[in-house]
Amino acid sequence: MRIKEGFKLRPLGKEHVVTCENVSLVNFNKVISLNSSATYLWESVQGKEFTADTLKDLLLEKYEVDPETAARDAAALAQQLLDAGVAE
């Protein structure tokens, strides 16, 4: 999968939100807010092809987390990005 062109990560307080430069791509019923670990993953894969396994490996490299938790969290984020239409 890949983050679609036109989506940008912007700081908002202690979190980051995903914004879009093309209004036709936006579903205004959804706001995508990312915590610090999801922000790290976004920044690590933006402009690249990635899978849930890529995200899992990045979590394992940066955080002290067990592989099962990393896999579950990575799969959840990947699915959320797909469901929101931010990744394809």
C-alpha cells in the first residue's frame, strides 16, 4: 500500500492530523488524528510502498513492544488508513 498523493501530516497540539490539499479527496465526516507512534510510522513510510509487516518492523525497531502487539497495532493502523481513503 501507499499513502495517496495530496495528504499531509500537520501538527495540532500534542498530536498530528492528516490534511488534504485536494478537497475532492476529503470526506469531511472523518478527522484523522495520529498519536506519536502513528506519526512516526506515517513519516517513515510516506512516499514509499509499505505493508502492515513494514509498520510492525518499524514499531519493533523503535519501541520496546512484543511482536504480537506490534503486529496487531500495525495491522489496525494500516486498515484505518485504507478505510479513511488515505492509503491505497
